[in-house]
Amino acid sequence: MENTLIIESTKNPRVKTINKLRKGKHRLELQQTVVEGCREISRAFESGWNFIELYYCPELYLAVDEDLLVEKIHKSGVPVFQCSEAAFRKMSYRDTPDGLMALSPLVGKKLDELDLPDHPLLLIAEDLEKPGNLGTILRTADATGVDAVIACDHKTDLNNPNVIRASIGTIFFMPVAEATTEEMFQWLEQRGIQSVAAVPGAEREYTEVDMRGGAAIVVGAEDQGLSEKWIQGASHRVGIPMLGKNDSLNVSTAAAIMLYEAIRQRRKGYKS
């Protein structure tokens, strides 16, 4: 490929920069993150995402279309670097890398930057700790047509490469924002959007609340659930029936159940 730069050494400055981005403080400092994997990079690129740089290693390719993707991104004007296997493995976040990695601007918007329709369906995830859960929630939100996902008082960095990986690139075309609980309450009230909080042991089941109008489904941390602020401040508190010995579901599972109920209701038409 013409005009392709070569990275051979594991001590190359760009290799060192990628490794620094493993830590959230460096991602914030540099306003950059890492996207690894053919599928993730392809989805981001197809959605119009602008990469800063692209790195590839043909010796590690797992499929047959990586070269075509590299060529497309190269033609779009993104600087492209071919890496030795040793250099690429030094940068890789994965046990089995597939030979593609990109340097990317950070993902995430402010609440007022969200472009929402009338009667939006939102998902608010409070205080999540596990990148895999947040990434899975993003995939579910995309599957259910959610208009935006909002990370509230979050412990998990939206731009953690493991969130990007678990979302399989969904984070690049799903509107995602960050906010505090106080900001969320004010923002929802100003827009007349009801909040529906998933709370174990709630008297009402999740099917008993009308979610055909503007609605924000709120799920909490994996271990402690929602904070008392959300339990007391939400428009509705609902539970999901638990018929076995366990008293709670994985947060991504709970979110999926409630989102698909919202879809079922909305297929009947919006609340007048």
C-alpha cells in the first residue's frame, strides 16, 4: 500500500502512546481512545466516525476482508501504519488480536447535545462498574431502538476499550451521553420525560407502567442496584418477577427485559 508507514519496534513512540491509553486518566488527557478489532472498526467507519490513525498487521488477520477495510480507511485520508507482529501485540488489548487497531477521538455527548424525537425512549445506567455490562447494554439499546443511552454517575469510562469491544462498535452510532443524577432529574423534568426505575421488590411489575410516551428506563449498579436518590426520585418504581432463589438479575438482562416491554407497548401507538 502506497504511503504506508512501518512500525517495527515495540519501543516506537506510537506504541507507547497506545499503551498509555489503557488508563482512563491518559484517555482524558489526550482526548483519545483505542478501537481494536475488524468488526468494531468497520462499524465505526461505516457510521461516519473519523479515526486519527489506523494500525494493521497482516500476519494477525483472522478474516479475508481486513485489507479492503484498511484500503478504504487509508483512502479517506487517515494515516495508516503497518506494524510488525511484535509491535502490534505490544499494543493489543486482546489475547487473540485480529491485526486491526485504530486511534480515535473520545465518544460521548453532553445532555443538551442529544438530538431526540418527540416521546423518546431512553436508557439511564447509573454507577456501572463493569465495562462488559455497559457494552452489552449499548448493544441491547441499539436492538430496541433506544434514542440515547446516558451513563449517570458512572464508574466505568465510556471510552474504555473493553466497553467499545463489548458493544461491538455500537457505541459509535448509538447516541451516548454522561451526566450526574441531579442533572438528569432536572433535564427529564424540563422535557416531561418519566423515569421508570428497576427496583427489586417493588410493588408494581414492569408491565404495569405505560411507557408509550417519553420514558427513561433506569438501571443501577451490578452489586448495589440503584441509589436511594433514584429509588425515591423516579417517576415509577417497578420490579421484574423473580421466581427462583436468586433475588436479582444481571443489569444488562434487566435492561433488556424492560426495553422490550417498552417496544411491545409502543407498537400499539404513542400515549396521547
